[in-house]
Amino acid sequence: MFSWLGRQAGGRGGTGADPVQTVTGGLRSLYQRKVLPLEEAYRFHEFHSPALEDADFENKPMILLVGQYSTGKTTFIRYLLEQDFPGMRIGPEPTTDSFIAVMYGETEGNTPGNALVVDPKKPFRKLSRFGNAFLNRFMCSQLPNEVLKSISIIDSPGILSGEKQRISRGYDFCQVLQWFAERVDRIILLFDAHKLDISDEFSEAIKAFRGQDDKIRVVLNKADQVDTQQLMRVYGALMWSLGKVINTPEVLRVYIGSFWTQPLQNTDNRRLFEAEAQDLFRDIQSLPQKAAVRKLNDLIKRARLAKVHAYIISFLKKEMPSMFGKENKKRELISRLPEIYIQLQREYHISAGDFPKVKAMQEKLENYDFTKFHSLKPKLIEAVDNMLTNKISSLMNLISQEEMSMPPPLVQGGAFDGTAESPFNQGYGEGAKEGADEEEWVVAKDKPVYDELFYTLSPINGKISGINAKKEMVTSKLPNSVLGKIWKLADCDGDGMLDEEEFALAKHLIKIKLSGYELPSSLPPHLVPPSHRKSLSKAD
């Protein structure tokens, strides 16, 4: 079924082929044989995005950090890596004035931008089009760090306000962000709990991520510097501000916490911060597993845009006169571009969301001679349609097979290992895990209280019936589905009745659920009542 992928990946498809290389080769081959000819025919690279190279398919998952100055972007990287990296500068003033690609290397060192864009092993060669003004503010920081074996991190300059932002860069900051956004696996927007205003420049930067909404995550940093009431207001204000800039029906995922190694200033929300940090870690750790699907998804988006671009360019070519009035017709077509979009949508059944921005397209078209554009080449369109209809589904199946046979490892090292297998792991000693490393049965400390209740429920031969147990358990106001699960966990011998230890266990599980913790799917050994441990071990 996948022999075509093996052949296109350089003959590595048969027995013993490396699945990662097969998928990478398949993606690269699809792009070069199906999409690239269409892009080149209609000057796609001049209007939208440079051609993809081998390094774009083979590079590790990348994370782009974006935020206003002093929101903790560089500190966040330091927090994840648990070590300094070359070129790192941290301070309350705007310190990071460059784009820094933090990547794995056997030895520590920096590679300047001009050298970086001629390295075929790095996915940055096409950044050369932004010129020396950008390349002088771009560098790669390499170091031997376990985290960087799985991911790379892009630190961006802090976004400023006012004219300084517009004038002093010397390059198109938003265009650079857009270039990175198309290639990274995750975009993290960092906000300071005391700095929620989204300046015009930050707003433009966020708008550069149009079409990449599924990659965006938001981090509300330094949240320990406000109390619980203020944090609620800050969170609400942040969501309101983001809603005005990011036009999506879904609510963005916002992670709340304090991502550095200093003591918390306000510990009221410590448990929340720990849970949020673990959620963010899990999201980042899963990136290597999702990298192949992300690259496939980006290829599909690129192919759809290339098709639409071909329709636009060929339409403009077709409408041009052969002899006189070319300039007037060009101006007319540019002004009518919104109408042309609607016409092409109807003619080729294309979604409006697949079209590029009208204003940006109009500005770029001003510099071209429409008579030199190519007419529509149906074979190029058919090749892309065939890829989208047939080849993509085959590649998706291959990716699924790869994930089952050889799943990529999770991101490890640094902060990701900081709490693993230790008492400081999230949830350790809490909820159903409480008492796991203690010799005494954890329920015993509250058992005298539970025993008093037990003997008010008319036990017979040391046990209460399900009906009598239900009368007490429903006072918790938990749903019947939850109480039913608690009953199954507590009725250790399965006789449909509860002795005093089983009843105490049921009350303990109710307490766990009411405290906001999840119930275990099966009863952990440390929660088994002492008098039932021998019988359960024999049953096992």
C-alpha cells in the first residue's frame, strides 16, 4: 500500500525501513513532485512563502516565544532547560534584541545569522531574504541539553510600543514572525500579569499568525505576584484583550503560573500553578509525537493556497488585453480583486478562508507585469488535487502505523524531569494517592467518626445493607454515577453490603471527590481495608 512512499523516500520503503525517514521522505517527495511545480509556475514564492527545503522536513519540532519586553520569554527558556544558554540576557528592560534559535549541539557556542542561513542542515536558509538588518539580529545558540535533543526553541525580541518599534528594527518584524509561524509546531504568547495591554505592534504581530491559530498557546506569567481576586480580574481582562485581536470561535488555552525558579510571592494558588505547569509540560512533551502530522497539515494548507494563487494569477493573465491599455486594465483588475475573489470562489468551489489577504495581494501585484504571468495549467492543478485526494490519506495511515510501531519519545530533561518520580510530582500524596507511602491505613485517622455513622445505620452481623448505605452516601449530593463507582470500589468482597472498614473507605472516597480530586479506576493497594488485604491478594 505504501510502496510509492518507500520509492520516493530513496528506496527505503520495504522491510527494515526507518519509519521516520519514510514519512519524512514521503512528505518531501510529495512537495517536490506535486506542489513545487505549481508554486514555481505562478511565482508563489515571490508572493507568499519561499520554497521548502530538506531541512524543513527533517528538523526537530520548534517552539516560537513571542511577547512584549520583560514578560519572561528568555527566563521561560532558562526555566525549561535548567541552564543558561549562550547569548542569554535577562533584565527588566528590553534585553533580547535578537531572534535566538536555541538548538542542540555537542559543544556550547553561537552561530551568527549570516553563517546560519548558508548552513543546509538548518531550516533557516530562506531567512536570507530579510537582509543584513535582520541577519545581524539573528543567531543560533547551541548547547548540549537533554531537552534540545527533542525540540528547538526560538526566542524573539521583546515587542515595544510607539515609533521605536516601527523605526529601529530595520527589517519587517511581522514578516519574520510570519515566516517562523509557518514552520514552528507551537507558538507561545507570553503575558505579564501586570502588563496586559496589547499594543498596536503586538496586535500586528499576533495578526501575522493568521492561519496558524491551532498552534497558538498563551502563558499568563508572573501570576504569583497577584492574589486570587486580582488573578480572576487579570485573567478576564486578558481574555477580553485577546478576543479583540484573535478572531477565532474557540477560546485560546491560557496557562497560568510563574515560570521561573524563584520562590512564589503568593502561595494561595500554588496548586493551580502546579496543575497548569504540568498541562503545559504535557503539551510541549507531545510535540515530537505530533510533528509528522503537523508537517502534513502545513503541507496541505500550503498546497491549497498554491492552488488558489494559481487561479488568481491565471485569471489576471487571461483578462489582460493583447495590445493596448495594459496599465489601465492592470489598475482596474487590482481594484476589482475582492470581486475576482468572489468569482473564483463560485467558479472553482473554493472556501473564502483559502484566499490570501486582499490588501496584501493588491500591494504586491502593483510590481508585476500581468502579461508575463502564465495561463492556467490544468495538469499542475490536477497533480495537487490528486495528492490531496489520494496520497495524503495513504501518508496519514503510514504515520498512524509509525506511531503504533515506534512512537517518538517524549521531551525529557530540564524542568520536564524536575518533579518526575519524586514527592514533588504533581498530585503526589494527594487525593487517592494520599497515604501511598505510609504503613498505616490512611482511612484510619478518620475512622472513629465514620464508625459513629456506621452504627447509626442499623448494621446486621457487622454489615449495613445497600439501602441503608445509600441513605448516608446521597447526603454528599454527588451524582448517582459517581456514588455507584464509589460503591464498587468500597465493596471489596462484592457481597452487596458494607462492613465498618468498607463503609469508612466509601466515606473516604467521597471526601476525595468532594475535595476536587478524581477517583481511581481501580482501588490502589494502600486503600484496601486491612481486613480485606489477604482475601484480595488470594483472589489476585
